[in-house]
Amino acid sequence: MMMKKKGVTNFTFTGFKSDEILLNALSSSNNTIRDDAFNALLETLHQPIYFHLRRILGNHEDAADATQNTFVKVHTSLNTFRFEAKFSSWVFSIATRQGIDLIRKRRSEEVPFEDHVTHLESDVYFDGDKAAVLLHAAVLTLPEKQRTVFVLKYFEGLDYKRISECTGTSIGALKASFHHAKEKIKPLLNSHVI
């Protein structure tokens, strides 16, 4: 799995011209229509959601579990979507919350930077070079809010407005979290010059 920096993608759901049409199909009483819509949703967003969660959580098993939980939550919460943002942004916000919830559950398990490096180097699902290993290990040492903002801003390429929509946090607080995250990552990377 390559975990490099990516830009924001405008997602289109195969066979559905708009979010509204997809949402109507996902809510349809016709099983075939509903299944086709959910398959289009999965085909389009499963991999991006998995990689998004992988960057936040740092390991395959947690990312796979959180991805599955995300799509279950999307399915059970369709009636709460309000078209205030893109449907894909709403799905990503659910995924982000799933990731944060998992981080909170494991908060007491603080893992040292070196242990993250060792884990990533031996992870068969991670194929980044040494610099990528060090960066991802450093990100995994961050507190949950800083980690989430850093992943969304640096790796996903989202602007602060979209991050605010995903997290429900003010833009000023996001900027501060991103700044603090960078300041915490720098010394870890500088101490392991490649």
C-alpha cells in the first residue's frame, strides 16, 4: 500500500449523475436499485476511505474495521444527510469520526515513535520508503486532533473549510492544530535524518 500525499478527488458514482439521485437510490424500497446504489458507493469510496483511515490509524486491521464501520454507519444514517456538503464529504466525516473513536479507545496505549517505525517497516501493507515510514510514524505519535488535522490537510489535501465540515472544528482551531502538529513532527524527523 502506497501512503503518499494525495490531492482531493471529486468523486463521481458510476451510474448516478448527482448525489441526490444516488441518495434516492440508496433509500429506495426496490432492493435491486438500492443494491446497485450501495455497490456504486462502495466501488467509488471504499478504497479512498480505507487509505484515509489507514493514515489516521496506522495499521491495516484498525483501518479495515473502521472502514467497515463507516459504511454501516452511512447505511444506517442516510436519513440524516442534509445536502449542506457533498455526499462524499459527509461519508469522509463519518470515517474521520470512526477513526477518532478508535484512537480514543486506544488512548492509554501510547506507543513510542521507534515502535511505530519498527511496525511500519515490517508491515506488509505499507510500501513507502524510509522517509515515508518516518513521516507516518511521526504522525502516529500526535494527539488525535492534531493527527486528524494533519492527515486531512497534508495527505488528503483538504482545505481548512472542508476539514471544518468533516470535524466540526473552527478554522482557527484547525490552523493551530496543524501548526502544532508540524512542530511536533519536525524534531522526530530531524533526529532521524535519512
